[in-house]
Amino acid sequence: MNARGEALESPAFGPRAATAQLALLGGFELRLYGKPVTLPHGAQRLISFLALRRRALMRLFVAGSLWTDATESQANSSLRSALWRARADAPVIDATSTHLSLAPWVEVDVAGSAALLKRLLDDATPPEAEEVLALSEAGDLLPDWYDDWLIVERERERQRRLHSLEAACLRLAGARRYAEAIEAGLAAVAVEPLRDSAHCAVIRAHLAEGNLVEASRQYVQFRDMLREHLGTVPSPQMHGLLRQAHATAG
């Protein structure tokens, strides 16, 4: 039964046996038993806050972090309301008298991207094509929200995505999967067009495939962009990479 006294259609015994997927990249979406759940914004904020920390948090800390402009009494009242609304429609929050946490059986897309980055950095095995596609198509973390507590989390996820795409580009190039490598590198460039390491990964993939002209074209495009927007030049590392490639070709 949920908080409204309605029976939950679970394939096993109780809500903990259910499958739930929480998407935060590109926007909030919660699915329970494969079906989307509609929640008020306050409940979405609470679930997202707990999902990004993935550990038990004190109620006072959660209330103060989510309702920064309210008094302690008002923040606690808002937390109780958001918690009731969330658990009424989606029992995905574990609650005690002092602490709150996201239920461990909820799959969160952000956790998946973190696991992929760790594997790419720790393992020489190149990623699967669908993993690169998921990284390339993933949106920003809750892009339409403007909460202060999201600023650091959003940048953390953005950096994780960039490093994952760059690592994927280099791993794929090493496996001679050049087209996929360049796709991954260009996806990183699309996320941050002025990022030196993203362009460098694309250039390395072109050079690994033997395409000096394509590598040079990528360098020139990046150089011109830096000059126009920042008044600076590519890194000595990138310049040296092209110079060495030209010297070898000559």
C-alpha cells in the first residue's frame, strides 16, 4: 500500500522488490515498474537531492539545503510536505526519524555515467558502441532547474561526461575503431567547444587513422576559435603533436 492506501502492483513482495529508474540527465523522470510517475516539483527536488548524494542524510541538512531562504521551522515543514507527496506516489525514499536516503533499489542514470568513467579510466578495454551513444546523447543534469545546490553537481557531471568521452575516443582509436573514436571525440567537443583536451583527442584519433589533413583541419578550426573567443592559442602539447606528425610525414 502507498501513503494513499492504494495497492502497489509489485511483481514480488513489497516495494523493495520493485524496479525503479530515475533519470536526471536531460530532465527529471522517474519510472516505477516501467511506468512514468508524475510528481510535484517539491517531491522531484527531494528525490533528486538524495539521489545525487546516494547516502543517508540528516533531515535538518536536507531541509536547510533545499529551502535555503526559509526559517528552520518553515524548511522542516516544506520537507515533510515534499516527503509525503513523494512517498504517496513513489515509495523510493527510506526515512527514519532523523535521516533520509534514496532506496538502494532505484537505478540512477548519473550513477551509471560515473561507473562508466571509472571503467574507462581504470581499464584499457574500449567501450561498447551503445555506451558511447548514451554518453553522446546525454543531456545536462536537470537543465531547467536553477537551484544553488545543483551548480556544483551539474559541473561535476559535465566534467565526468567530458572525461568519459575523451577516454572513450582514445580507447577506441587504440582498438582501431576510428569512426567511433572520432564520434566520441567530437561529442566531447560539442559539450565544450573550447576544451583543448577534447580537440586533442580528436586529432590523435585522426592521426592514428593516418589522416594528417583531417588532424590539421581540426587544429586550424580550434586555433581560430581560440583566437576569436579567448585571444589565445592551442596548448604546446597540441602544437607539438601536429608538428611531429608533419615532420614524420615529410
